[in-house]
Amino acid sequence: MSIGHTLLGLLESGPRHGYDLKRAFDEKFGHDRPVHYGQIYSTMSRLLKNGLVEVDGVESGSGPERKRYAITKAGITDVGQWLAQPEKPDPYLQSTLYTKVVLALLTGRSAVELLDTQRSEHLRMMRILTDRKRQGDIADQLICDHALFHLEADLRWLELTAARLDRLAQEVSA
């Protein structure tokens, strides 16, 4: 995820302080990985330097000055271009799961046990996500569906790999 573009998109609704941007980011996108304040402020500094945001006001209080940021026309153009670009599909050709299966076979460990353990972990995570989806709003349901579909694909791969283990073991040993 591009944090800079996400912050620009959040600023399109109006100027905000860094604290407000962090709260909005975490609420909409950071359920499982909240962004750190330092990352917000370093990103805003970079966006400011690049002319994509401007300081809309500075408030003094009992603590440090609070800057309010606003998106510039260049920032609106930039986030629009980013939204229009399709994301590159990640084919996962360097999968850690695949590496573990091959290394288990190469080192004489049980690849079957590894696959069974991984299958159990995937199913456990799917149960957690399914519960979260049932209790969540539409945004949470959509992100959970995305994760569940990826886990389902992984499960299909685990099953296929288990069915082909003997053949893979022969090829790896050769």
C-alpha cells in the first residue's frame, strides 16, 4: 500500500492535522497494521517537499505547533493517476511455503507434516477472518473476503502439493 497516496486521498476531503490523518488511516486501512506517527510525519514532509501538499495553517498550544495539511492541485493529479493505474498481480513465484516443502524434502524432514501443520494454520486464520467478517461493516467484509480468497488459493496449492509429494521428492533428490 502506498501510504503517501493514501494520505493524499484522505486529504481530498479537506485539510487535516497529522494526528487526524493517522486516526483516519488507522480507522479505514490500518485495522491490522496501524501506521506510526513518525511514518505519517515523515511522509507528510516528503509530500510537502514534492509540492503535493501544503501547510494550510499552524496552531500553537501548550505543546508543539500543530500543522494542518491540505492537498495541492498537483497532489490531486498525482493521487488520481495512482488510482487509475492497475496494481501488478503478484504471482508468488518465490513462495516461502514452496521453499519449506523443498527444504524439508532435501533435508529428510517430513514434508507431509509441514503441509498438515500449514493447512491447520490456514484453516485457523480462515475461521478468525470469517468471524471478523460476520461482525464487521461492509469495508471489513470486503478486506476479509480478499484475505479469505487468498487463503483458499493457498489451501488448494497445499492439497495439490501433498498429492504430488512423491513425484517432487524424486525430482528434488535427483
